Amino acid sequence: GQQVMQIPQYQHVQEGEDFTTYCNSSTTLSNIQWYKQRPGGHPVFLIQLVKSGEVKKQKRLTFQFGEAKKNSSLHITATQTTDVGTYFCAGRFTGNQFYFGTGTSLTVIP
Amino acid sequence: DTAVSQTPKYLVTQMGNDKSIKCEQNLGHDTMYWYKQDSKKFLKIMFSYNNKELIINETVPNRFSPKSPDKAHLNLHINSLELGDSAVYFCASSQELPANGGELFFGEGSRLTVL
């Protein structure tokens, strides 16, 4: 079946360190979205990437879509305790639904 | 006002019972979804409706039956509950279909515990 793999599953960082989570697919994606879910909360949309090689920034967050549109990454510079949560990518192939990655749970140690 | 609201937030019930979760969105969106999040936080789509019409029906036991009385509401009824149904169920909506890049707006979730 169509799957989007995400690594790592867990990441613990000291406050101020950088963090990156990666999504990979064996099949070309049409577009990819990123969501953040705070502990006990619900997923909240962060961004969507559509074009090959696209890079978008939101303050300390940088999102990339690979040239082959088979992978994507989210990089957070100088993490803060407010960054704690689980980050999900959600990739769309050719159909009308997004397949969520397994998520990366980020813990930031003050 | 909550954009996507689900009730109940918590549901504890015995195996074999039948239960329903309700969802309403006041965003004027055309498409609504049900997702299941298991204990490992894996989010899996179950159903999607566009203008009250079922467009996605993933491999879900037929004990699960969605109903969309109008495009602002999508309810989920579960018959003969099993232990494995314990999860958090999220309702979501989007203005556009995923094929048109629609971003998902999630409700706060309904945590179902089957004993």
C-alpha cells in the first residue's frame, strides 16, 4: 500500500539545539503537508509544499520538499519548550486523501 | 466559537455496546473526515464526505458507519464495540478536497475506551 515513512520516532533535545524530522515515500508525492500536535491536543496545520525542491520558512521552522518529490523535512532551529509536540507529515499521492507519517515526538529539555 | 467540535470528548463503555460520536463544523467547509489515532499516535483516515457524499471509505470494519445529515455534520456510529476500537477519533474538515490542496482543520478528538 501507499505509505509515508517518518523518522525518527522520538527525539529529545536540549533547549537551543536544532531538530529535524524526515519523511520518505517510495512513490512520488503530489504534495505534502506538515502538522503539529501538542500533547493532549489535536493536529494543527503548519504548511503545504507542492513544488519539487520547494523550501518554505516560518520563523525558526524550515520545510523542504525533495527534488524528486519523494521526501520532505522539517527543521527547527534553536528549539524552545513551546516546540514540544508530535510533528506529522501527510503526503498525497494521486488520490483524494493524505497519508500521515508515523510522527516524530519532540521533547525539549529546558 | 470552536470551528470543528466533537461530542463526547471522552467515552468509556463495555465491549459489545453501540456508541456514536458527533461532529459539527461551522467553517462552511464542503469536506469532512474521520481519523483514528491509536495508542502509538498513528493517524489513519477512516472516511471522508464531500457535500454529504461518501468519497473515501478505507478498510474499516462495517461495524463503523458514518452519517452526514448535511455538509456541516458528520457523525460516526460504532456497533458491537471491541477492545481494539479504543483510540482517539478525530473529526476534521477542509474547504478544498485534498486533490486541490485542502488543509485539514481537526476537532479536539473523542477518546474512546472500551473495557
